[in-house]
Amino acid sequence: DVQLQASGGGLVQPGGSLRLSCVASGFEFSTTPMRWLRQAPGKELEWVSSIDTVGGSSSYSESVKGRFIISRDNTKDMLYLQMNSLKPEDTATYYCAARAARGQGTLVTVSS
């Protein structure tokens, strides 16, 4: 079965950076497009970014475009999200997702 575990979250000041990681197992990672999602406290789940199977094409929500970078390493079955210029409104639990599955998230808190 699909297993996804995100890590790398924490408390960061506005303007700071974090790199999230996601380890995947239970499916053919290298042939599966991947996504990052997030859910802020009291809000609905929101799509953040997607990447194709080889990392050649990516897309971002307007709220993170130009600040976040999604990447993957198919040799390690790993997905990443580099988050720069973080804002308080980026505070959320971040999840990696594959197909219809969403793994355990990692909490990112942006606060001074």
C-alpha cells in the first residue's frame, strides 16, 4: 500500500526558509506524478505544487509561485519542497500526495 511520510517542518521566522522532504514507498515512485498539499488551521486542504514523473515539469499555486520549488529524486524515492521567503500565511500542515493517497504531514509555523 502507498506510504508517504513528510518531514522537515518546524518554526521559522518570516522571510526564512525550510526544506520539506517526503519519503515514499509501496508504489512505483518514478512513474508517479507527485504533489504537495497543505492545510492551514481551520481551513480546507489546499494544493501547493505538482511535479511530473521525471522532474521536468512543475506547477505552483499562485500563493507560492516564485517562492517554493518542488523537486524529486527518483533514485531515492524522495520528494522535496524548498520553501523560501516564508510568510505567516504559509503556516500549515504540509502533506505529500500521490494518486489519491496523502501521507502524514509535517507542521510548518511561520511566526516571529
